[in-house]
Amino acid sequence: LLVQNWFYGLAGGTDAHFFAPTWSLAVEEHFYIVLPLLARVGSARSRVIACLALIVLSPLIRLAIGAAEGPAAAYLWSVARGDAFAWGILLATAPQVWPAFYKQVRPAWAFVAGVALLLATALVIPDHGGRHDYLFGITGTAFSAALLTYAAISGAPSLGRFVRMLEWLGKRSYSLYLLHMPVLGLTFAALGDHWPRVETSFDLSLVGLACLLSGALACVTFHLFERSFVSEPRPRDTIPSAAPIERVA
């Protein structure tokens, strides 16, 4: 029923830890249910305003949920993740309100800013579910993802290698996301550790090995299973002259 994220939030965490990545798949499906309703309400300008309001309010919503139900609910519940979806809708809607959006906002700047913000969020604000994480950590991650997404879909020639890397990862992201935690846990368990951690250089090397194994296994599952269910677009279905956001849509 894709409601495990709500149960995990009420329970204060995940029971089957290595099955835990499915919480975000539940949130994703909830977004797919609500999005068609949002897309048909109001003008493009009103949607932009609504997205900006949601981006501002989402950290406060997480603070309220965290105070009432605990940090797990504030992290896992769908209503606490509105800013991530709002950034995506904003990227899709902004060119309708600002036609020169993709010409005047330089993708290279967005790429540099996105990487810098992602590093700052990971290194400076590791609050592990506390107040700073609700206000800045999750928000910073969502904003950096939006900047990197814009850089990828803008079609800038200087970012061609970056875009190809994202395309490769994107095609395998479903398997990679579901498999990375089980593979990480089993890699540590093979050496007698019941919980993955990074306390020594050897632990760090195990994490690197788990990343390689996860990537390799994701490639196998992508080619053996996923491609059977995904049809590639035929050449006549593509529109090379379309704007970048139209190609993404």
C-alpha cells in the first residue's frame, strides 16, 4: 500500500533496516497521486508562488512534526518533504513565467553552487535529525539537488560529461537505490560487523568496496530485469529542437 513511511515515522524508525529505502518510494508515489491535481489548479504564476511558499514552509513543517511525533516522522512523512517536490515543479514551471530562464541563468554557476552547497550540507550540518537538520540539512540537500538538476537539464555543452554521468546513473538509480544498503550491510557483516560504520581507514575502504559492488549489481539487474519493463523512445518520438525542460517532460 506504500504507507510504510507513515508506519516508520510512528514507530520511531525502521524495523527492517535494509528494507528502509522503500520509504522514499512511498513518498514518490504519494507525489504522483497529488501532482495531477496541482497541475490543473491555477496559472503557472500561481504555481510558482505556491512552490516558493512550500519551500519556505517545509522546514517549519518538519520542526512541528519533529516536536509532536519525533525526528523519524519529520524525516519520513510525505508532508514533510514538500520542498523537494516544490523545487522540481518550480524548475518545470519557471520557463512559462520567465521565458528566458534557461538563457539567463547560467548552468555552470548552478553546478558549482549545487556542489558547494551539497558539500557544506554534508560536512557542516550533520545534526542527525535535530533542529538544524530540519531547518538546514534537508533543505540544503533539496536545494543542491535542484541546482544540479537544473545544470543537467539545461543542455550546456560545457557540462556534457556531467550530464552523461547523471544519465548513466539515472537509468540504474532504481536498482542502485534499493540495493546499496543491503550490499553495504552484507559487506560489513561478512567481516563480523553487525552495523556499517566509518571509524577507520579500513571501514572507509569497505564502504568504497560496497559502492563498487552496488554499482555492479545494479548494472546486472538493470540489464536483466528492468529493461524488460522499460521501452526506449523511438526516434520519431523525440523532438530534438524542443526546449530542455520539454524534453525532460
